[in-house]
Amino acid sequence: MPASPSTARAINDRLALRLLQQEGPLTAGQLKQLTGLSRPTVADLVERLTACGLVEVVGESGEQRRGPNAKLYGIVADRAYLAALDVRTEGVSVLVSDLLGRVLAEASAPIGGGMGTGAAVEQAVGLVERVAKEAGADRPHTVGIGAPGLIDPASGELRVSSGLPAWHRRLVAAVQERFPEARVSVENETNLAALAEQREGAARDRDTFVLLWLGMGIGAAVVLDGTLRRGASGGAGEIGFLPVPGTAGLPSATDCDGGFHSLAGASAVVALAAAHGFAAPAAAHEPQAAALVRGAARAADREPAAARFLDALAERVSLGAAAVVSVLDPGCVVLAGEVGRAGGDTLAARVRDRLARMSPLPTEVRPGALGGGAVLRGALLTARDRAQDELFAPPGR
């Protein structure tokens, strides 16, 4: 059944806007070539999008001939401002961008464990407000929040967790109250990291992969056939609870101690380095575990202690990776988070070699390209997608 005229216009408009988003300013002639639409159809859609304030003339092409087709059309970047938050146990990071994703302002703030829930929420929301004002965006159109923990698939809200501070769950409602007109959403941090790595990082050429987050906590994100899979309860990828050999016990429903977290979490990585006699200078810009792994990756060819430490860490990481590979056969595992990024190709190669011995399923192992910033970038991409879905809808819908 052929599409109705209004549906066809909506499809054409979105196609043109996506091209302008990806390629930058284009002439009407270039839009015609890239979309395959007729010249009158392109002229009509440019007129519609200009009239509703989504597109504007930003210059002229280098063509000698002047006329409508020589005008360069671009998205009106300040039509909407976007805010992204990366919420951690010990603090929060915020950035604000325009509709094109250009970062206008950003900042981070620690939130001490001794701070009360109300004060912690106010400090976090106040940071969002301050960064938004610095960016000239008193009213962000869309806010994307990345947080540890499970997201209820029915309500879209952060579920109660005994392992997370109370201010986390209060934060989403507080942001919505401070910015009542904004569209606010929250997503698991590891899922957002996978989205960022898929769109802009190590998994750009993969429709199916698993991202293994190695940092203060342990998590995984599953992308199958281009779609993020959250599971029936939103808990797909809670690999920190995975029972593995080499721990002192078994995890429980409320505590991942005894699970994979006990082998590959940040505190376990620090203890493992000490057990193998490897030390590295502290780095002000990254956690101790990441600094140790980065130092070992750089020194592995000349320092036996560094090589032994990395080998032992790779053995541990491969246990969790092998369990995921045997069930999902993703073909690719991305080692992300501060520790995964710090290990780089050196750690990834060690994990890949061990996986090849443990599993008959061929699996690439790659270091994440975006490091600890992947969560914030994923939150921004999510916010931008939501804003575009609304703003790029047919005019007058």
C-alpha cells in the first residue's frame, strides 16, 4: 500500500534532516542527489523545514552559478539545547550541547558519601543548572541521564538498589522538577557506553557485539542485530553477579561479592597488581586501577611484573567474557570503562588469546575507544535522538 502524501512528506523531511545532521550544510542539489528525490520535492521540503525553523541558509556553495541550488542549508543548531549527565556513586558529570551535538559547556562535581540525600540531589541538580546557564541554555529541551543500576522497562525509572546511594533515585525527579518542560530520561550507564561505542567508537562496524565495562563496577551491554537488548526486567548484562571460579564464595541477590565483580572490579585489580609486585605512579586524572593497568600495558615488554599482572588480569577477564560468548556468540567483545580503555590493545590481545583457547566461537576483542567518557557521550546521543524525534516530526503534527 503506497504511503499517503503526509506520510511521504514526513519520511522525506526526516531523511533530509538526518543527512544535514550527518553531512553538514548541503545545497538543494546535493540533497536531491543524496536522497534520490525530484527537484520539486526537495524544493518543497526545504521550504517546509525553513518555515518551521529547523533549517536555515548558512551560506553558498563554491559553484559559479548562483541561484536556489547554490544556497547551503543547515540545521538551526540552537533550536534545541541538550543536557547529558553521567551519575556515579561518588559524583556527577554534566555537559550541554546544541542540536548538532557540539559541546557548549561541561563540568563535574564530587558528591561525598557523608552528604545527606537532599543536599546531594541539590548539588547535582545545581550543577546541571549552572552548566546549562554557561551554555546559554536556561531551558534544555532534552536531558539524558546515565546511572548505574537497573532501569524498570515498564516505567523507565531507576529501580531501588541497596548498593547505590539514595540520591541517585531522587535525581531524575528533581531534574524534571527544576526543568519542567524538558524531556528527561534515564538509562543504565553500560548500555549508554555501548550506544556510544556503536555510533562513534570501537564497534562502529558491528551490528552485534557485547561491551564489557571494567571500572569501579562491572557490567555488560548486549547489542544484537543493531538493537540494544535490556532483558525482561532491564537486567541484561549484570555480569558482576556471574558466578565464576576463583572467588571465595557465591554472589547473592543483593550482593555481587563472590561473583565476577570480585575478580575484575577496580578493588580486585588493585589487589592483583600488588600480589604480582607491580606498582605504577598515581595519576590525578584517572582511578588507581586504571593507572595500574595503563602502566602495566606500557611496561609489559620490559618488566616481568607488569607482564605477570596483565596475564593474570586477562585470565580473570576472559572468564566473564567466555560465559557471554558461549551464550550469545556476539563475534566481538569491547573492553570498555576506565580499566578496559587503559589496557588498550595489550590487554585486549591477551584476553583474545585466552578466549580462543576456551571457546570454539571466533571472537574479536577490542579496547573501547571512548574510555570513561563513553557514558556521558551515550547520554548525549540519547538526548539528541529524542529531541530529533520530536523536532523532526512533520510540521503541524
